[in-house]
Amino acid sequence: MPHAKPPQAAMVPLAITEFTLSNALGFGKAATRDALRQQRSGLIPCNFLDVALNTYIGRVADLEQRPVTPRLAAFDCRNNRLAQAALQQDAFEAAVDTAKLRYGAHRVAVIIGTSTSGILSTELAFRARDPETGALPTPVHYRETHELSSSAEFVRQYLQLSGPVLAISTACSSSAKVFASAWRMLQADLCDAVVAGGVDSLCLTTLYGFSSLELVAAEPCRPADQNRGGISIGEAAGFALLERIQNAPDASLGLLGYGESVDAYHMSTPQPEGLGAALAMQRALDRAGLAAGDIDYINLHGTASRSNDSAEDHAVSRLFGRQTPCSSTKGWTGHTLGAAGITEALIGLLCIEHSLIPGSLNTRQIDPTFMSRITLEPISQPVRRVLSNSFGFGGNNASLIVGRINI
Amino acid sequence: MNVYLDGIGVFGPGIADWAAAIGLLRGERPFDCAANLPAFNVACLPATERRRAGTSVQLAVDLAAQAITAAGIDPTLPAAVFASTSGDTHVLTDICAALASKDRLISPMRFHNSVHNAAAGYWTIAQRNREPATAVALHTLTASAGLLEAATQVVTEHTPVLLVIYDIPFPPPLSAVEPILTVFGMSFLLQPEQTARSVARLSICLVAGNEACAPMSPALEALRSGVPAALLLPLLTALAEPAPRVQTVVVPYVAPHALAVGITPLAPGAVAL
């Protein structure tokens, strides 16, 4: 017979000693924080390349003018440009340097989540195929730009690290799951610090792919709205430096818990009652040793697709009733897909640092069938712990709890 | 990290399962990369999913079922790690070609099949398994990265983990840029404690250095170096030895590290349950 799992003890939180994020709201923490406060959306009518779709996008400005550092020229692509631009904000590189000095470069791991990596480079190369032979133009740096670990390898080389490396690609839960793998790697003593990240950039595959599923909205996305018409696709990068709490006595923020599950239901439609989503949230609470009432704010996956928002509402209301304020911040950033998990966990940290619960931007009339406490207006109040949801194709779910530590 | 190996699956040219692989790995029969691929056994997929699943998903599902069956474990119990460098290279090529065409239309099914966790999705749907499932990549080191992630999950989460390592070649034009020799994969069911099915204890750790693997036959060496999913062939070769013995196999990982896998053979049935 299989061995029964022992009852799970609450995990010791991991310290998040530095973090940074860049997205349609701008580069670095201050840009996202200010936009959240000012209720300023980053979504604009689609002006990406020659894409002729009637939709809004969350586009990061000026990536075209920010090539990757010459020493890593082969890695130059939109995805790695976005990764590099994000790494350069908020003294993140300095924090990594400190960890490197303290632990050794070989003891700092890199774990990056991405959905489509730098597929745009390959998409554009296909347009330039030789009409006679079908061959791609040379050079094509597939490994450096498009293979799923291209950004993980880019980040590792850019930061000059030599610890364990992993790329996780589970669609829209990718960069939430990096936190779970980071906790495990530290727990197994494979490293002493982890650069956990998520990077996903605009490409034709996701714009036309989500359009083919009729999941893309013609207007800026309206999460949880009774007339929500689908998602707005965005791009983003986020990074967090994770260390053991005993090595970071001054850290005030950390990862308190994580929960992973799958729906085992359908490739592109969530289980309607949100059973898999609820399982991920419950596992995150259990691992953090917290009850539902300990969570001050839930950052929803909240894509504004009809089926996601409805299933998530079922799951959230089953666990949290009408008590806990929740909102989606995708009205600001768009759905940043493989980067959404870390982007929204880090938004949760900004909410804690600045005592802010954002309302659900663009949402006008909450779906009358919804039972959870969706907030439309921002609330200023102390926030200690935030639960952030990320759910992806393949029914892949991850929930994170971030919060204050050492209190 | 100590984990227990309860089930092995292998698939490739002329290799339908672990039993078929043993003779090749022992050198009793020559490996022929041009041999026909066996038919995939994807009976566990519901009929609709079977129609929608491409080569890459069918390969992964076949391998997953092999390891589960060999381990005699309830398929709803293990967490899963699916490791492949580029996943479904056919879907990826079709999408890039469609997006370069005038109408840019891609089919919804092709789009949802393009996610790297497609195999994990099909497998967990087929088995109604709600345990965590991940999909990872690390180019030529994907297999050792997958083994490390799987072993780490076993040890830190105290859970059985199904590890599936699989690759299929790219069609043109990407085949010229990213050559993958053939369809190939292997799978392992790893347990946190010894069970009646355990065939070996694996002690996995990072070591310094870049030790060369023991030489294999030229045909197997071509497979090992030609398909990222075959990187752990030396581990399979050690496990296939006719007289099991304690030994350590070192496989490449991110420099300056390598992955050492200590093998302690166990007699199945040795544990009374």
C-alpha cells in the first residue's frame, strides 16, 4: 500500500530580500505602485508590430531601444530585453551581488517561469524564410532566444551566477510555481539563495492564439464584470531574491506559503466549480499554517474571461466567504501570462508596503452571480498577508501567500 | 537526496518499454536509430483527447503509463514532472508557419496544445490526478534538471513523483537549427520510502566537476548526444546491468556542477508491507 503522507507542518517563511517588476505601468517598483495609487491603467489599443486585432494590450515601452548587453548579444530578443530592463531596476543587481559575495556564485540558483519565451524571434524568422528552400535566415539563435530556458540562461549569465538553473513553463501559472521550486531547492540545500523570476513578452502566438479561442476583449479587460468580454494580453518581468530567514534577520517581507494543484478537467477551460483552484488555495493556507481569516487581500487570477472569473469566484467564496477583499490587477497590467504569477505576488508585496488594497480597475458592474467580496474602489488599510492566484492552461494552478515576516 | 526507484519506462526506435531496452543497454542486441518506432500505448487517454494529442503528448503519456504500471501505484497519487527541451515541436512549427501566412489563423486546439505543460494536462485529465504537475526545460541539460526537480520534490514534499523526460525532433526548417536525432524518452516513478516494488535506492547530489560518462557503444553514444532526453542513458545502462551492484553514475548538469546518482540495488519484495 502507498505510504500515507505525514501531516504537513507549516513551512518556515522564506525571506524576500529584494524584488523588482516591470510591465506596462513602467520600469521598477515605483512605476507600478504609483499607477496602482492613481488608478492609471497601462492598457492601450493594440499597436504591436502589424497585428490587426481589435484589442488592448499591456505593452512595455521602449524595449526596441534597449538591446541586451553586447557580451550576451546572441540572447538579444524581446523577452530577454524585458528581463534585462527589469533586472536593472530597484538595486536588484546589487542585492544579487551581495548574495553572491556571501554565499558564492555557485550557491545562487536561477529559476525562471515563462510561457512562450522569445518565440517572437522565431515567428519573425519564419516570415523571412527562403522562398525557394524554406530555410530560415541566418543566424537563428534558437537556444539563446526561444528555447524555454533561454531567459533562465540569459539571467544566469547576465548576473554571472553558477548555481542550479531551471525554467518552468506551465502556461499562466509558470512564474508562481518558481516560488515553490525555489523553496524546495533551498530546503534540499542545493543552494543558499534563489533568483526567482518570470518573463513573458508580446508575441503573435498568444495574441492570435487567444483570439482563436475568442478569449480576447475588444476593450480594456473588465475582471469580474457582468459584461466582461475576455482578456487583455500584457507583457512583464519580475524578479525576487529569496533567502533563508535565518540568513536575513532584517528582512520584513517573505513567502509564507504556496499551493499547487491541477484541475484534471480540460486543457483550456477551468473546472466550473473551481475545485482545482480551491485545492491550490487550501494547500497554500495549510503550508503557511494560516486560516482564511488571516488573509487580508486576495489578488485574483481574474483574467476577465467568463469561465476563469466564474470558476475562481466559486473557489474563493467557498474558502473565504464574503469576508476577504479581492480584486484583479489585470486591468492595470493586462494578463502577463507566464509572468503573471510573480508580477501579482510582487504587487501583493507593494500592497503590504504601502497599505493599499487595489480595486478591480475597469470593472463597472460586478457579475451578480458572484459570491466573493470583489472590491471596485481602492481601500487604504494595513495589509499583512496577501494570497495571489495563478491558473493556466492544462488546468495548472498555483497560489502564493506573501506577507510580513519577523513581526 | 535519497529516493526509491519503483518503475522505469523507455520509448524510442525499436524500444517499446524497459524490458526491450535492457537487451540494448547490455549490448546483447545492437541499437538501431533507424528502427521503426513502436506504436504509442495511449489507451488511458479518453477518445477525444487521444484524437487531439500530438506525437509529443502521446510519447509522454506512453512513458508516464509505463512507469506507473511498473511501479504498481495508483495513478492519482504521484505529483508529476514533465521535462522536455521544446515540447511539441510539430505544433510549434505549425503555429510559426501559420503566423507567417497571410491570414495568420491558428486553430484553438493547436494553440492550447502549444503550451509546454500540454502533456501534463492530458495525463492528469486522463488519470483524474489533481496533484501538482510541472513542466520544465533546460535545453541539453533538461533531463538532469528534471531529475533534480523530481528528486527535490520527493524529498521535500514527501510525495511520490512521476518524472517523464521526452523529446521529438523538429521538422524543417528548425531541424537545421536545433537538430534532435529521434523520438526518445524515459520515465521514472520515484518514492520517498522503499516499497515492495523498489528496484533501487538513488542517492542524488550535486558534485563539482565535469566527469566524462563511461563510454557506450557508438550507436547509443549517438543517441545520448543526439537527443536531450537521452542524457541519462548512462543511468539506464547501470540499472540494466545483469548483476546489479552499488555504483555511482555522474551525468552533466550546469557547470561547474555535475549530477551524481548513487545506485543501491534493492530486491523487489524485500520490504514487507
